[in-house]
Amino acid sequence: MRGQPICAKPHNVDPKFLQNAKMSVILIIIHACERATDGSMKKILLKLRESFVSVLPVTVIVLVLCATPLVNLSGVEMATFAVSAVFLIIGIALFNLGADLAMTPMGEHIGSGLTKSKKILILLLVCFLMGVLITIAEPDLSVLAGQVGDVINGTVLIAVVGAGVGMFLLIAAIKIITRKDLSMMLMFFYMLLFMLSTLCAVLGKSNFLAISFDSGGVTTGPITVPFIMALGVGIATTIGGKNSSENSFGLVALCSVGPILAVLALSLTSSGDPTYSVPTYSVATELARFGNILLTTCGEVLLALALIVVFFVILQFTVLKLPKKKIVQIIIGIVYTFAGLVIFLTAVKVGFMPIGLKLGKQLADNQTALVIFGLVIGMVVVLAEPAIHVLNKQVEEITGGAVTKRAMMIALCVGVGLAIALSMVRIIFDFSVLYYLIPGYVISLGLSFFVPKMYTAIAFDSGGVASGPLTSSFILPLAIGACSVIMPDNILNLAFGIVAMVAMIPLISIQALGFKAVMSAKARRRITMKRILEADDEQIINFAWERKNGK
């Protein structure tokens, strides 16, 4: 029987034909798998390259600093930081890919689907509930709540902040539907905010001011930002209008105001004088409880994503009814998002928080070096914030390239660097964060009257996005460490508030970018008109010919 086929086959079919057919089918399957894998691998490799470029500067600066007499870290600490940086790269890459595949499409489909259905009340209810639930599960807020547990009950803080975000996401949706002016809304709410701040100071509640402003920065984190921004794009593009692109921005800006007002209101009802104790975590303790940190982080991220997914599933069956292909893409994206955030947050908690605290304590002995390091690390730390890349991509797409990712990133880097340097100066000279925030917001709101409204909306959104998980998990411990040496009796007022500074400075830097663009355009028009008025007929004809031929 040697040479006989295993399977019986009709006698009238050529064995060579069957063999060739089998080989063709196998080749088709292999080719399809290769195409699918190649497509996914290309996307992952592209994201890995982007995140590598983002994280590398932070890592190099810290490791170079460790080689100087200013800082003394052990070999285990340096190795842990370097390994954490590698996992940070992987985490950011997976998260960004997941945001592209799942978070952004989900937000857009929910916004556009509910708007098309004309069920505005349901849309507003969903905005409120999503704002509350996503914020409650936001990892950034959990980090802040854990660091101020001695001052405010963590559960109460998270619940109050969630309610503030939910209410202002509802207001933001109304703003898009009614096409209200963002600048005037921001002007009103920030006036209300500073009135409450003044009242807190008069009543002796100033210890809560820095925490209040920080809570507004940390709520717009890696889970919240992609969803909220996409939700705004979905609503605005469905409603349409000549200013739909401009109208889609501003949700993150408004959602950053809600938590500040909510915590300020909470502080007015509190009693007693809050105290704060410096955290004692170190690389050794965090490595010892690595398993617990990993499980806790998995639970936090799973809860955050589950809340979004449950709402999306309900809306899918009732309103959206998206095709299966799109649903499969979203499921894959959620898996990437989950894996990326777990890796990112675990690496930050184990390797970056303890190192940030220790760097702050050791650099406090050389105050000039502390300010310079704050400036430099601020300029590069924003590169490693996951939500920044989501924002920059959406800005470039919505503006049709008028505002490039490069210009946005430069403005954000300079702004955040100045914010952290100025925060270190505040720790050294011991004064209230309001001395920065009140003039800063006055300048920001003043600029909104002189720049295109698109720049104002982008700037205020950028402020919330810039203060992401790396700010609360690396820069804030850095400030706490420095303050524990320089001003150990006033940590609550001086160390906290740095997240609020990071959220504020980009408002000025990006609007300054818009102001420069406006003034440049006016200067070009003046030069053109001057040339036309001073020219004779032959020069006008030559000028028109040059403009027509691109010369």
C-alpha cells in the first residue's frame, strides 16, 4: 500500500490536482495570517518606537544625574528604575494602540450615535454617569487619594471628584449642542472658582487649596482623556456647522474645573486642621510587595475599563448597533489598553514613585540644582504621558494640520518645564500657589480674547492632559521629597499644587503659539498691502504673476 493516499478520493480526480489545490489553500491561509500579523506587528513596532523616543529622555536624564555627586542611588535602585523605564515603553505603546482601536472609536460612536437618535436627555444622562464612573476608576485619582489619605478620606475624595467631573461633562455636552462660547464659560467658572478659593483662605481652609487644584489635574488621565475627547468629536461632527471642529474641543477643559469646585466646596464643610505625613515607600519596599501592586493595578484598570464597556454594550444593543467587524476591533483594542495600562502603572509605582521621592530629598541640599532639574525633567516628562499623544494626534487631524503635533509638543514641553521649575522656587521661598494660579489664569483667559477660539479650546484641553499619571507618580513625589527637607512643616501647602501648575502653564504657552500665528498673519497682510499701495502698474502685474506662479 506504499504510495497510496490516506483518504479515499474519486477515481476521476487527478492526484496532482488535489495536491496542488491543498498547497494553494495552505499558502492562502499562511499568506492571510502573515498579512494580519504583519499589520499588527507594524502598528506595535511603530508605537514602540514612538514610546521609546518619549521615555528615553527622562530615563537618560535621571541616570546621568545619578552619576553626579548630587544624587546617590544604589545599584538596585538604578537597575529597578531602568527596568521600569523599559516596561514604561511597552505600556505606553500598548495603551496608545488600544486607544486608537477602542477608546477613541467608542467615544465617537457613543457621541454620534446618541446625537443622531435625537435622544438628548439620554445623551446628557450618559455623559453624567460616564463622567462619574470613569473618574471614580481613574488610576491617577487613586494615586492622589492614596497620597493625601491623612488629610481627606480617600473614598470621599474620589466620590466628590467623580460627581464634579460628571456634572461638568454634562455641561460640556450642553455647550457643544447649544454651540456656546467656551471662553465665556471658562471665564464664568474660573471666577466662581477663585471666589471659592478666596473664601477658603478667609475661613482658614487654605490647606485644601493645593489639593483642590491638583484634583482637577489628575482626573483627566489616560483612561478619561481619549474617551472624553472622542465623545466631544462624535457629538460635534454629528451636529455639524461651520465651527464643528472648534466646537469639539473644550470637554477636557471643563471637566478639569468640576473637581476643583467640588473639593473646594468639600473643604468648606470640613473641620479641624489637617496634617500630612511624608510617605515612606522605597524601591526595596515596593519590590517586596510587587505582587500585591500588580494585582491591585489589574483590579483598578479592569474596573475602569469594565465601566466603559458595560455602558458601551448597553448602548450597542439599544442605539448604536455597530457591525461585528467594528466590535471585534474594539475588543482587541480594550485588551491592548488593559495590558498597556497595567504595565505602565505598575512600572510607575514600583520604579518611578520611590525614585522621585528620593531624588527630591537629595536634590533639596542644592536648591539651584533642584530648580534646574525641575525645568529639564519637566520638559521631557510630558513626552512620556500616554494621553498627550492621543491629544496631539486628534488636534492635528481636527485642524487639518494647521496645528502640528511638533508645534503642540514643543509648546507643552516648554510650558511643563517652566511649571515644575516655578513650583520648586515656591517650595524654596514658601508662598501660596495662588500667587501663581491667579495671575496665570488671568493671563490665560485674557489671551482667549485675542487668539482664534480653536487655540483656546486646545490650550485648556492640553492643560488637563499634560498632568497625567507620570506627573502624579513621579513629579509629585519629587516635590514632596524636596519639601520634606526644605519646609517639612508645610508640605501640604507647598509640595501639593505642582499638578495644578503643570495643568495651568500650557494654557499660556499654547495660546501664545496662537497669538504668534495671528500676529504673523497680520504682519504678512500689512506687508502685502504696503507693497500694493507703493507699487506702480507694472510692479502690480509682476507681483500678481509671482503670486500666481508661487514665486
